[in-house]
Amino acid sequence: MSPKNSAADEGTPPPVTTVSVPEISSRSFSVVGIGASAGGLEAFEQFFQHIRADSGMAFVLVPHLDPDHASILGDILQRITPIPVIEASDQIKIAPNKVYIIPPNYGMTLFNGRLQLHEQDLPRGQRMPIDVFLRSLADDCGDRAIGIVLSGTGTDGTQGLRAILGGGGITLVQQPDTAKFDGMPISAIRAGYATWVLPVAQMTEVLQGDTRLLASPSEMPSLPSRLSSINRILLKLRQITGHDFSQYKKSTIGRRIERRMSQNNIGDIDLYAQYLKGHPAEQQALFKELLVNVTKFFRDDEAFALLKSDILPLLCVGKPEDYVFRAWVAGCATGEEAFSIAMLLREYMDDTLSEFKVLLYATDIDEDVINIARAGFYPPNIAQDVSPERLRRFFSKADGGYRMKKDIREMVVFAVQNVIKDPPFTKLDLLSCRNLMIYMEPELQSQVIPFFHYALKPGGVLFLSPSESVGNHPQLFATHNRKWKFYRAIDLHPSPRLAMSHDLAWLGGDNHAGSEAIVKKPKRTDFAILAQRTLLHFFVPASVITDRKGNILYVHGDTGRYLRPAPGPASLNVVDMARDGLSLELRSAIQSAGTGSAAVGRDVTVMTNGGLLRVSLSVRPLANLANGGLLLVSFLDVESPPAKKSVRSRKATGPAELQRIDELERNLADTKENLQATIEAQQASNEELKSANEEMQSTNEELQSTNEELETSKEELQSVNEELITVNAELQAKIEQLAGMQNDMKNLLDNISVGTVFLDSALLIRRFTREAQDIYRLVASDVGRPLIDIKSDIDSELVLADARTVLATLIPSERELRTEAGVFYLLRTKPYRTLDNVIDGVVLTFTDISQRIADEIEVRKARDLAEGIVDTIREPLLVLDAKFHVVTASRSFYDHFEVTLQQTVGRLIYDLGNRQWNIPALSELLETVLPRDRSFEGYIVDHDFPTIGHRRIELNGRRIVGPAGETELILLSMNDITGLDENE
């Protein structure tokens, strides 16, 4: 299995919640993080055109925005969706059925259901805002997180989707052939982090239509009811892959099976178990789903900082130069954690000026991710996890990503291995296994911890994730750092160490008793080893082991008679250290052995401190070694022949032969001198070539640095281009919106038939409508000219005076004007306000009121005529409205009842003359008889009037009815008949 996501809550009990908490947790509803770059505006519009307002989800949008340009994305989206669209602010609590948009020049994360904003300080090419947010979304929401990647260039969003998948969430990627720019979708698809690959419109169907997808954990079928089917599925996987998941947590297994069921539109787990049997491709897909291959470089920065500052010095202090540091990363996924540890080791060696061999094993159960790790190639968005200094030092840019440099890559050995059943690596200094055990049941965890103890040296360090611990085995490990889970292996006797590992599969069988018996046997002397040591000491010649270049790696016995420190800079090269007479034969023998043929038994005369020494020189290649290329150089003394024999032989030799011998010796000496000179010249040439090679390497590094700078500039330009594309799309949408508004405004002004002139603060013409040309003789070229320069049929001085007054006081004004042709206009002058509430001129509107003026004149004439008629009538007459208020009265009424106009018009009839008309009989006539009969005649009223005394009055009334049958006016005439009856 692989390292798991940092949201390790599955390995710990869920927090206890109470009903008293008023806030809605982000885990109670799904949160959808949507990332897009170039071409994202169109994709956003398609997405929100199909989302219901009551979807129950919160949406967070993370597009690539120009940091120097205010975004109008929220305004654009708000026109097409009823869901409230909000620009995110720091610490805002997200809620369902709302859309949040990242502001320009900010990064954003989600923590405890609140959005956290931080200003961007990275260069444009290194910003990965989508990855940053989606990772935080995975950490905060777990299996309630939904990640979506839409149109865009580059790889931003890929690692974020990886984190969401690891946390149990789901991911959707826009189908590349429907995206305006397919870089981001293709990156996510190729990495294998897309749960669905769909057109944008179909994404909303998946989110809103699949109830299993969005169901909360409490709504899922209970585990006991599904346990039998899950076990059948895991049994089938074990038969196919050989890997047993039966002791992994069923909650995690169940969620991932649910996700595969959703993708295959299968609602019943029993049906899915049957479906799995007949579909090998789905079997592999489920196997990949259960492997949570989620990791990143330097995950938990504080933990790795502690590893470098505290743990590595503890493990490496006092180690010799040839020490082999052994480490193991179990569940390495795509290798980021293994390479992180390798980089820290390299930094430690450089800082302490030490050098030792590193053998770092990195294993995983998934062969595909091991192949990715072996390639050592990672996307550009690792820049948010790896510092710029480490990127420059340990990576090289290539093919749109970063490739691990050779010196770090060679430290790590990748292999496919199952922690549960395969034999471990042993004698380890460091063992890292992070976020693997959180997915195991406690019983399996209890087996793995002794297994790790067995693999470590006494004092070796176990590195776990913050959510893991050594559990029920405190006797095996001492806690070094409780927060970041560093443990040191306690040195136990062999018996407990072996006894604790008896349950592991790699030990096999039931042979536990045999193991215990072996452990309990007393230690016996190994005579074979003792004999070997003795023979090596007394009978094996002095020897050295070298590489193919002659550099000494190991020395056996006393080699001082054959080798000595060479003058000049210190060197461990065996040829340089050879005594006089030995170097030529030794160089020749090493070259011969380097081709695979041994040079054995070469007699050489060596000049030592005590004279000449005959030595048998042998150089043999060492076979069957993993590293290869090593040579064994042996020196064996050979007895010299007796001196007498040499004298006799010399005496027996004739003068000619002696002369010939002397000549040959001189030639040999000359040849040796020439050879030595040639060798020295060759060495000088080699030094020059070496120097030239170093210069070439330096030049190559400079060129590589220049190339990296160009790549960085290219990425920044590409990022700027994406932002400009996004801004251009927003502005294009804004232009279309403004064009529509301009058309609407033009049609509005054309149809209200009001002449309008817009003036700026200097009273220069800004624009005008068609009807304004009837007042001022305006043409299109008059825009920008002073209004006073335009000839008009009205008094322009009055117009401009009103305009100046409005500009000064900001109080609108109205005025009626008459043209020379007799046309009347109502001039309204108001301040011109911008959207920012800034006064930037005035607006003049000219409304033609000629018809109204004519109607008023006619009405006035009719009223004068009516009043003349009323005043002509001799009998008193009142005209009342429907509420019995006096509209007008005849002159005879005023004279007869001795009242004035002011005391009569506008007053209620019952209140006239100190309420002298408050007569019950009159009330009966007006309120009952008239509404029913429309008129009455000859009605006699006897009443005492305060002003004129007792009177007998004959009343006649008529109701004037409007078009709808309502009472408009009431005519009430009065005839004073007091005394007529007496006369009669």
C-alpha cells in the first residue's frame, strides 16, 4: 500500500458532536472546488446554467486571475444563476447553496469550514492556486470534497485532485475535446486522478442526480448488512492480485467500493459483487481504487525539519567515511517521500563535510506507481512543496516538469513489496512508514509494529505519521518526538526480537518451536571462521582492493614494503604509491586485469629501503559482485638466487657477452626513462583534459542555469497569457453586456419622445437624443461644443442659468419655456451622476407640454363660462363634490345667506355658516335619496338660520354621474319661499 493522505481522521474516532453547536459544519454538506484557467469563463457559465438553486452544495471557484485587474466574474455569473455569487473574504464561513470566488492576487485555503486568504508572493509561473485550494479542501472535508478541473493550460489542479481522491472524495474533469484549452484536463486524466471525464453540462447531472454520490455517512447502508458482500469482493481481489485487504478498515473499503458502484451505475453491493466476477477491467480498477497513492514532497514540513536537524545527526554521528546508511520507505507511492529523505541526507552530508554511502529502499504494493517513481519525473506544481533552492539543486527542468538529478536518484532503490507478507529489509538506520497503518485494523497494526522493530538496528528510528503510533508495543520503541511520531528501537535480546515476529507471513509455516529452540541454544565457537581468520593472517599475501583506476578501497596485511605515500597532493592511487621498479608492471597489470584477464605471478624487482626486493605481483578481477569493477592486487616476496651463482655465472660470461649485456641494460634504462617521460607527459595531458572537462562542465552548468531561467520566464509568460485570456473573456462578456444595455437605452430614449441633452461639468455637449434636435439645431459633430454656441428657438441663457445653478446646488429645477413658434416645453434640469456618485455635468430634458397648455386653456374657459352661468342664476345654487364639499356657489347664495367665498368653497356643506346647514332632512336627501333616485325636486325645508332667521326653503337636487356610474358633482338649488304660503 502507499502513503495515505494527510487527513488521517479515518484512523481515529470521529469527534463527538452536540446539538448545542449552532454553526453548520463543512462536513455536513458537500463542498465543490472548481479550478479553471484560460477558457474557464465559458465553462463556468455552462456549469452554473444547469445547477439548481437548492442543490445543497457550496461552490468555490478558483480561476487564474490577473493580479492587477479587478475581476468581474461574479457579476457575469450572477446574471445566469439564481445562486448568490460572493467574492471570498478572509475567514468567511462557507454555506450551502452559495458560490464563492477567489479575489485577484490571493491564494485561498479552507480550514474548519472557513476560507483563508493570503497574498501571493510567488512568481506567476510558480503559482498553483487550484492545487493549493483543492488540497486544503481534501484535508478539511474528506469524503465530502468534490474537485472539478475545467478548461486551462498547464498542470494546475492535478495534485489537488490526487489529494481529494486520497481523502475519499470524488473528482470530475472536463472532457478535453469540449474544453477551449485542454492542458489541465489532459494532465489530470493522464495522471489517473479523474473519477469522471465529462462535458460540463453532464457534470451537473452527476452532481445533482446521483444520490449515492452525495449521501452523508449516516445515510449509507450499515456496515453489517454489507459485510458479507464486501468480504466476497475482497476474496475475489485476493485470488486475482494475491493481495489480502481483509484486515483493512471496512469503512474505507466500503467507501471506495461505493465510488466504483457509482461510476458503474450499480445501486446494490450484491449486484456489484456479481458484476465484478465477469469484468476483469473492473477488478483492476477496484484494486487501484483501494490503493490510496497520495503523497507529496516534504509532507508535514515541521516533521522533516526535525528529521534534518535532530534525527539525522543522531543517526550519523561518529560513523566512519565508508559507512553505509540504510533506510526504508514503506508504501512510497510515486516516490516523493523517499526522495525527500534522500535530499535531506545529501544536505546533511554537505553541511557536515562528510561522505558515506546511502542505500535507501523505497517499496510499494502498486507496480504502476513504482514505475513512476523510478522515472523520477514530476509535474511543475511540485514547486509549492519544494523550495526554489532545492528545485535548483536537486532537480533539472525537462519536458514541462522536473526530473530528479542523478546523484539523488542513485541513492534510492525502488521495488514492489508487500509490507504484510514479503520479507523485510534489515539492519536499517531509518524506517519511514507514514499514513499506511491508519487504514489497517488494530490487529494488523499490532503485527506490523514488531515487524518494523525487527527491521531496525538497535537505536534505529521509526518515522510514522501524526495519526499513527506504536500502539500496544511500547516495550519495543522509545518515544523520541511525540508530536511528529519519531521512535527509537530499543535494543532487546535476540529471543524477544525473533519471538515477536513469529506471526509474519514471510517466516512461513508453523515452525515456531524450532525458532525458539534455535534462540535458546547457547552460543558455540565457529571453528571454520576461526580457521579462516588464522589462515588469512599467516598465509595470505599483503593485498589491496582497488577500482579499475587503481584507487585503493581496502588494505589487507602489511603493504609498506611495496607501497609508500606518493610525494605531492595526498593520493590513494596504488600506481602513484608504488615503490621504484613496481609502478610500470603494476600499471600494465591493472590495465590487463581491467579487460577481464588476470595478471598473475609477474616477477618485479622493487627498490626498498634495504635494497632490492624480488616480488611476485598478481592482479585479479573480483567476480560476482553487484558493483563490479574491483581488482585484487597481491604482493608476494620471492627469494633471490644465491649471490655466488650470480658471480660464477658472470665469470663464465665472455667479454663480448658482458658488453652486450651492458648495452642492453643501457638501452633498457633509456627505454625506462623514455617510458617514464611519456607517462608523465600523458599524466600532464590527462590533467589538462581533466581541467578542460571541468571547464566544459562549468560551461554546461551555466548553460543549464540559463536554460532554467528561460524556462521560468516561459512559464511566467504563459501564466500571464492565461490571465490575459481570462481577463479578455471577462471584458468580452462585459462588452456584450454594455452593447445590449446601449441598445436598450437607445430604444428607451427613442420611445419616450423626450428631448434630452447631456452636458459635462463645463456645459459642453456630451450627447443628445433625436427629439432634442427640435429645440436645438444639433448635428453629430456638435458633440464637445458649448451649448451656448448652438442656435435655438428658446432662451438659451435661461437654460444655461438653470444648469449652472444645478451644478452649484445639486438641486433639480423645472421651468416652462415657449418657442418662437408657440410650442411649450417643460425643462427639467438634474445633476449627471456617475456610478461612483460623482457629479459630472447636468441632464436637460425637454418635454412637449403644448397639448397640456391648450387643454388647460380650454378648461379655464369652460370653468369661466360655468361660473358665469352660475352667477347669472337668481336662485342660490351650490355645486358639491361626491363627499359633499362645496366646489363653487352662485353669487345669489353669498348674498342671500350673508356668507363669503372663503367661508364656503372647499368646506363641507354641513359646516357652512356655523353649521347652519347641518339639517337632518338635508342629510337624508344627499346621502339616501340622491344615490338612489339621482335627483329630487320641490323638497321643503323649514329651518332657523343664525344669520337670516327662520326660512322656508324649497330644495332641488341633481346628481351628475361619471362614465363609470360614480357621482362626480351634485347640483343643489334653493328657492326661498318664506311668506309665499301666507300671501297665497
